[in-house]
Amino acid sequence: MQYSQPKMLQLVKHSAELNRQLKTIMKEHELEKSFALKALYHSVVKDGGKYQRDYQEL
């Protein structure tokens, strides 16, 4: 499974929990949105993460 920024943006848009996590990552680590999205992907989507099925359905 490959990272896709448009898919991640869509996934975050549809999940209030992911949106909150994204904003927390951006604030805590002082990251731009694109880098925070990639970090979020690696933590909750990739390799059997909690949102992997939702990501694959997009």
C-alpha cells in the first residue's frame, strides 16, 4: 500500500478523530500539514493500522 496525500486528506475530512490527531501532530511537532499527514498515515493507517481498511476503500 502506497501513501497518497489526496486519500489521506479525504480520510481526515471524514473522521473527526483523525482531524484532531492531525492538528495535535502539527502543533506538537511544528510540522506543515503535508508532513503531519504523512506522519499520521504511518501511525494509524500503514501495516494493519486502525484506519487501514477505510483508507483502502477510498
